Amino acid sequence: MAQLLITGGAGFIGSHTCLVLLEAGHQLLVLDDFSNSSAVALKRVAELAGTRLQRDQPTLIKAPDTFTLVEGDIRDAPCLDALFASAKACGQPIDAVIHFAGLKAVGESVQQPLRYWDVNVVGTQRLLSAMDQHNCRTMVFSSSATLYGYPDQVPIPETAPIQPINPYGASKHAVEELLADLAGCSGAAEPIQASGAGWRIARLRYFNPVGAHPSGRIGEDPNGIPNNLFPFITQVAVGRRPELTVFGDDWPTPDGTGVRDYIHVMDLAEGHREALHSLLSADPQLLTLNLGSGQGASVLDVVKAMEAASQRAIPYRIAPRRPGDAAITVANPALAAQQLHWRTQRSLAEICRDGWAWQQANPNGYGDGCR
Ligand code: NAD
Ligand code: UDP
């Protein structure tokens, strides 16, 4: 059992990972500013895990609580210092950090690059400084397949060229570089490096996380009009939006629509558990791993799978390509399988079944209430 700090733990991927980590017997401290999430998600995680959620201040962490929520910003250095110090003072020093907190909307990052660098890069640097000061040198970091830009090789291995094409991707790349520097592996092309600097770091490059916990109690709840395909489709299925716009049917793919590697969020959450356990049981190292299924699905494949899961028609219309899109991104997940003995277990049909269960039970996301 470890004491873990989960930044951004109230968000989409964070909330599902909290559940998996609670079920694995860990004790969690969540730090979130709720800029893109709701505390209701964590209440429901506690309910699913059969525990209770304790709300606290960074200076007042009480031991031993299984699941504690602190509202705060990763850029707030005094808050971070107080959090690490008070966890230590009550006999539960933080063993490792799983760092989800950050901004993730590509289009917004083009409009607000300074904000993206501030939260994603400066915020992470402050977090790493606090960790270093308090002798906590294990981190699992949320990186992204967006680093591969327009890939020239599919399926994409971790050794593919890193070529971010927007400020969001650039901010993730900057953090990856900082983590490599800390691990003593600057400039390393190899995805796994032994480190002499005492840091245990996993840089996990997610492909397209979608779906929801099968209970339908927690899921993805984007603000406003979804930018991503999957939540858009579930909102069309539930009647919140009239039709899907398909961005291009002239891509060099089997049906002409864009192909992505969709990964069930529970598979992704389990990947974090395995990465954490691997780091905690190994010598200091830098792990860089793709987390994806290795399977591609087109936009129309996802439409059909969601129609089957929901038993509803998903009207769509074809529009021009979206600027900045790649035709195909699919992971080569072999290294994660080798290093973590982890691979995805859930199919596109299960992704749609669970995503639909969540959307149907919560047509307006967590806005539906605090049950
Ligand atoms: P999310 O927005 O649902 O979760 C992020 C959480 O961080 C939210 O709860 C938000 O309130 C919190 N947060 C944001 N800024 C904060 C700050 N300054 N201080 C404290 N908390 C803050 O996003 P997600 O989909 O769960 O993504 C989690 C991580 O994974 C992000 O870093 C994202 O960039 C990365 N990622 C996501 C995807 C994806 O498609 N969802 C793909 C690749 C990588
Ligand atoms: N897409 C679409 N309509 C939408 C949103 C996305 O046709 O409303 C397509 C998009 O062009 C891409 C795929 O769906 O081919 C996945 O897009 P998403 O934004 O979900 O993920 P990303 O492009 O970031 O991998």
C-alpha cells in the first residue's frame, strides 16, 4: 500500500484511475482546482470503492484517511509544500505522484499558448520542485500521442520522431524533456533508461481515451460543445445534439474517415496502476510507453458501434477535413506489454456500451446533481 498524490484526480482519466488505485488498496490524496471537473465525480468514486471522501486543507491532512480531497492549484507552491509536509507530519509521506492535472484542448491551446505553458509546464515544474524538496521522486505523467504529430510510421513506436504541431503538444513535449533531465537521461532516444539521479518516472503517451466505468456512475463530462469524437457521438445518441459532423471522407483510409486508436478509460486506468507498481518495485528509471490498443477504428466504425450499443440512429453529415488532423494514428503497444505485462482488454463494442450507459444515466453529465 502506498500513499499517492493524484493531481487532477477529479477529471475524466483521473477519476477512473482513483477508483482502480483505491481498489488496489492505495491511500489517495487528490489535488484538483475543479477548473474542468466536479467533486461529484470523486464522491461517486468513493461510493463505488466502498469508502468515504474526506475533504481537507493542504495544511491539515489527517491520518490515516483512505481518500482525501484537497482543492488547490498545482502552480501554488506554498500549497504543494504544505501538502507534502502535512502528509509527512501525520506519518503518511507521499510515496509517488500520478500527475493528471493540466489543460488539454488543442484549439484552446492555439488561442492561449501562455496559459497552456503556465499550467502544463510551470505547474509541473513547481510540482516536481515540491517533490524533490520532500524526497518524493516517483512520478507517473500523463503524456500524449499528440507528440507524434503527423506520424510517418503506423503503428507508432515510442522511438518515432517527436514533432508536436500545436502549443498543447509542445507543452507536453517540454514536460517530457524536463522529466528526462531529472532522470539523467537528457536527449535519450531509447524509451527505457536507467537513471543515476534517483528518480522513477513513467511518461505515458495516451492514444484516444474514451468510454466510462461500466456502472455508468462516472464518465467523461466535457464543458460546452465537445471537441472530441466520442463524447460528441454519445451526446447525439442521447438527443443533446442533432447530428455529428464527420471531418472528411477523403482521407487515405479504408472508408475515407479518420482512424484512431480508441482505448477504454478503464484499460488506461489499469495501465497507470501497472506503471506505478512497476516503478515502485524497480530501480530508478525513465519509462516511456505508448498506452493504446494497437487497433484502429474509423469515425464511421465508431458511429456504427455506438448505434449498436445505444439502439439509436446517429445522424451525421460529411464536412471538410479539420485543420491539423492526421489520417491515422494507432499505437504500437508492444513495449507496454513487455514492460508492464499490460495490454488493453476491452473492445470498441464495450467502449460504446459503457460510454452509452454513462451518457444515458447522466444526459447532462455531473450537472445532473450530487447524488
Ligand atoms: P480532465 O480535464 O478531465 O482532467 C484534468 C483535471 O486537472 C481536471 O479535474 C482539472 O480540474 C484539473 N486541473 C486543471 N488545471 C489544474 C491546476 N492548475 N491545478 C489543479 N488541477 C487542475 O482531462 P483528462 O482527459 O482526464 O486528462 C488528464 C491528463 O491526461 C491531462 O494532462 C491531459 O493532457 C492528458 N491526456 C488526455 C487525453 C485525452 O484525450 N483525454 C489524451 C492524452 C493525454
Ligand atoms: N472527428 C469528427 N467529428 C467530430 C470530432 C472528431 O469527425 O466532431 C474525427 C476527427 O477528425 C478524427 C477522429 O474523429 O479523425 C478523432 O478525433 P478526436 O478529436 O476525438 O481525437 P484526436 O483527433 O485528437 O485524435
